[in-house]
Amino acid sequence: MIRLGVAVALGILALSAPARAAQCGGDFNGFVASMSREAQAAGISQGVISQALGGVTLDQAVLNFDRRQRGTFNKSFEQYVATRVGAGRIKTGRAMLQRHAALLSRIERQFGVPPQILVAIWGLETDFGHGDMGKLPVFRVLATMAHDCRRTELFQNELLAALKIVQRGDLGLRDMIGAYAGEIGQTQFLPSSYIKYGVDYDGNGHVDLRHSVPDVLASTANLLKTNGWRAGGDYHEGSANFDAMREWNRATIYRKTIGYFADRLVGQ
């Protein structure tokens, strides 16, 4: 999958993202200059804009990957789950359930999402924060995708949201590293979802989805609750909670994998 990002945003944001003055295509530097003006009009400081977008270049590899990834879910469920949920990942996931039991219990009381679902998502996305969170500069990725005319409004919105993350002080520019659609952190939030659903659960005044496990897990639970998760309900295909996970990932096969992994974590 393209991790959390496309799952969260491509559905509703494509419909709701406001129109931008920046015109896609054409000269890339001119496009970035136009986006910089949009950012300033949205209240982003010139210092943040200059540091984030100064010297940014178009990344053709990002566009190539975006065109290739559309066939990611062409496997059967059995084929796909076999590549994502193995004995080692289950063992580590159970250890995470124990290590963070108090935190997960507190989150479940507040948001209604059971620990095994959060740990399953965490494990599938980045191997519980120890795996690949992406190695690409977020601003280069988002500027590239916004300049491409296929989904320019969506990614112009994401670019502005990424600038807001830095403006708020949640992450520094050095930590704005992510995947091929600009996803950030241990459960791979697109910047707009970072802004919308992020929770400062460790109480340090910032939403840090790269380094803070409490923020990561609580923000993930908040996303699900906000989109209709029902405490105590079933989460398998056909349930309301399965539908709520659509905001996480629209692909049925991926949501089934989350449920399958969650079941394995609690021995079902």
C-alpha cells in the first residue's frame, strides 16, 4: 500500500480540498513561487516557507512510483496477508501489547478503539515504528505531486498542511521525511490528517507522530473514532467499524488484513 496517506485522504479530500491559485504543470519554479504566496496568505511565516520550499526540486521518481502503485492490491487476500502478517510480526505485536498495556487501555477508554487494532495498524505501517517510515523529503514529494495536474488540489492542500506542521512546531524541517505520497510518522499520516486528527497525548505541547508513541497511538485512535468507530463493536468485514476503517484505507483487502492481524494478536 502507499501506507496511510492515500487511505486517509484520497477519498474525501479530493472532493473537499479548496481550489488554489497555483496552476499545475508548466514551469516548476513558477509553481513553487505561486504556492509560496498561497502559503503566506494562509498564515505561514516567510521563514518557514523559505526553509521548506527554497531550492525544492521536482522528483520524477515520485511521479513514476505514483503511476506504478495503482496495482498494489491485485493479490488475493490470502496472498496479501501472507506477505504482511507472519509469525515474527505477530510475536513483536504481542510484545507491544504488553509493553504499552497501560497506555493502550487509557486510549481505549477515551476513544473506544481496542489495543489490538491500533497495534495491528502500527505494525503493518512501520513495524511498530522500527521499520521504514520513508526516506524522502516531504516538501519535495508534495511539491512534485501538487505540480502534477492529476490531483493538484489534493496535494496543494497537503503541501499547505505540511507547512502548518512545521509552523506549529510539531516537527522540525529535519523530521519532515516520509514516503512517496508525503506520509509522515509511525502510522503514516498524510499532513492534512496530521493536522486534523493529531493528538498531543504525552502532554508536551506538540503532536509528534515520528517519535512519541502516545501521540502516534492516540492520534490513530482519534482518526478512527472521528470517522465512526463504535466502542465494543465488531471490526470484521460487514461491520460498522470495518466501514470506519475506510478512512484509514479504502482497500477492502487492507482492512481485512488489519482485522486478521488484530485477531492473531489476541490469539483468535
